[in-house]
Amino acid sequence: VQLVESGGGLVQPGGSLRLSCAASGFTFSSYPMSWYRQAPGKERELVATISSAGGRINYADSVKGRFTIYRDNAKSTVYLQMNDLKPEDTAVYYCNTVRFRSYGRERDDYWGQGTQVTVSS
């Protein structure tokens, strides 16, 4: 499993960014994908999850109405469109996919290297 994020950067409050995560090494269309983020001094938190076919999506309350997760299974890529960015969105953003074992009692998480998003004037 390999996940490679891109698209981070410095943006002013109210601005937009689109993150991309290119996946390889597994059948991308068969698995849900997620975006997480980790701000300095804070725990990693789930931002958004999308089902394998894209029909089910969940967001953290803090990003609802501003962020959109979507995927292109033909390109094995998942995206996070981030609009109306706020300073509190500043974090390293990680792409994630998970595999469950032992009837769901254990999980293996796979992560990309992360991409830095900084929202500042």
C-alpha cells in the first residue's frame, strides 16, 4: 500500500486548497478512504471518510459545509477540497486507508507522508 499526498501550502483565511492522495498497491475501488489531520500539539483527528463507491461520506463537524471529499476510482485518487479555510485548519493532512482483521477486532492503518496546510494572513 502506498499513499502519496500533494496540494498543501500556505493560504490566507477564507482561501481554498485542494489536496490529492494518489494510491497504489491495492484495489483502490474496493476500500473506503479517509483524510485525517494533526495540528501541532494535538492528536490526529478524522476529517472526512468516503466509501469505496463514493456513495457514503462523513465529515467532522468542524469542516462540514466547507470541505468536500471525493474520489476518482479510475485514477486511484482521493481528494479533499477545502474552502473558506480558517487558521484552525492549519495542520498536516494525511491520507488513510484501513484494513480490518480478526472479524473487525484489529485494524491496520496505512498512511501517506502528509502534506502541510497553513492558513495565515
